[in-house]
Amino acid sequence: MDARTRTGVSVILPDERAVAAVDVRGGAPGTRETDALAADTLVEAVDAIVLSGGSVYGLAAADGVTAWLGARGRGFGMVTREGVPKSPVVPAAILYDLANGGDKAWGLEPPYRRLGLEAIESAGLDVALGTAGAGAGAMAGAIKGGAGSASVVTGDGFTVGALVAVNSFGSVVAPGGRAFWAAPYEIGGEFGGVALGDAHAGPDDWGLAKADPQPGQNTTIACVATDAILTPAQARRLALMAQDGLARAIRPVHAPFDGDVVFALSTGRKPLGANADFTLARLGALAADCLARAVARGVHEATAWPGTDVRCWREL
């Protein structure tokens, strides 16, 4: 992240090329290479996925990631010939954080290519939550947003995980209190252990949603992943089902003001088994649960930018 600019980039880097898909629900999305993820296109796998702040400027973060991968011989190759580089496939999505008070006077040198390089060079198993990565400059409704992650391992050995940057128009907490809408899915007090109790939301009662949303200024972007072996069509179904996690955690969501995008990634380690459709349905439901938890974790861990009094969940 870049503290002075109040923005950041997150990179999902699989060990090997991975099957991927995407589902776009928001009315104001900003994406790169998402058309290449359709099930009927030539390329069936990606080399990385980028989530970035910076609105349209943030799409350049994928340039840095692409260059890093290409320099290491990773990518899609139409031909194998000396002097012909491979073409890394790096889908990306962005959120709007340009009006958060950070220094955006970058002229002809926006920082996103550099931030993309820094993010992929530091990629690892430890994921920073809260005011970090693509969630560094985010706001979740009227309180500080952030980057969140959650995962689960099933009894039969499948792993499902989610990474999200929460910059929503809607509120992640129920009106009149501090309980997250995602509370029923919480595991081990991971985002405060505050039960919904008798929380109620009347018509048009959106609690801590943004009071004056503007088109293109709100977006929750995410990636869910599993080690199950999936086809591109099955990965698409996983992404579709995972979007329900946003609906469980944010109210309202997928509005004309939002650019909500969810990628799905399959690292291809474990077969779905004989009852593949049922197993895929289970994984989709778990992906939605993980994404809802990740939204709450990102906001729960978020802290104010230095020198500001932006409201955070811990102060509710």
C-alpha cells in the first residue's frame, strides 16, 4: 500500500496457472481481461489476479504484475520460439478511492504499476487485513473499509478461501448497533463476536450506508479460490454462488453506484468426485460464507489513516 496516496494493490498469485472465472454484478465496474475468462474463449487459465484501488488508474497495477510474470517465463504461449515471450493472463478489477484525501497529484506517473510490482514481489501466505492492499483507501459505507480474508477446510478435504477489498455503498453492520450482517457465519469470534440478536432493518433503513453515493465511487472486489479441480464453466458457477456472500454481508449491494466483481480460481488439486454437481454446490455455498466472513473481517480490522478521524468499526 501507499500511505501517502491512501491506496493499494492486492495480488492473488497461484503456484501454477489456474482455471478462473468472473461474475460482475455492480452497475459501475472497472475491469481488465474479464472477457478472456468466458468458458468459450481460448485461454482457460490465468497467471494471477489483481485487485486494486485507484479507479481507472489502478488497472495499470496489472501491467507491473504482467511484466514480473513475463520476465520469469510465465504465461500463455501460442508458439515456443526463442525471442518470443509468453503472454501472462492477468485479470484485474478496481475500486474507487480517489476522493479519500490522499495525495493524488501524480501527474504522468500514477503509482499503480509500481504497487503491482511490490505486491507480487511480496506475495505469500500471510495476508494483511484491514487498511492494507486494495482495501487501503476503502470505505465501507460510512465507516472505514478494508481488505479481508477467510477460509474453511471441509471434512472431506476441500479448501475454500476468499480475499476481498470492501469499498461498498451499503452498510456492513445492522442499523442501530455494531453487529455485522455477516454475524451468523462468524467462526471463532474472528470479527468481534457481536451477535445480530433482534436486529431489524425497516424499508429504506440502511444504517451506516454512504449518505450521498456517487456513481463509480463504490465497489467491493473479491476473489474466491478452491483446490478442487474445476472446468471454466464450473468456476463460473462458483463465482456466481460466491456473490451471494456480498448480499449476506452488505446492505444494499450491487447498486448502480457499485462495481462489484468476484473472481473464482481453481488450483486443481482435488477431483470433485462421483457426485460432482453436488460437491460444486457445496463449494459454492462455502465460498459465499467465506466471502461474507471476509467482508466483516476486513472492516473489523480496518484502522484510520494516520492523522485522520475517519470512523472505524471499533469505535461504534
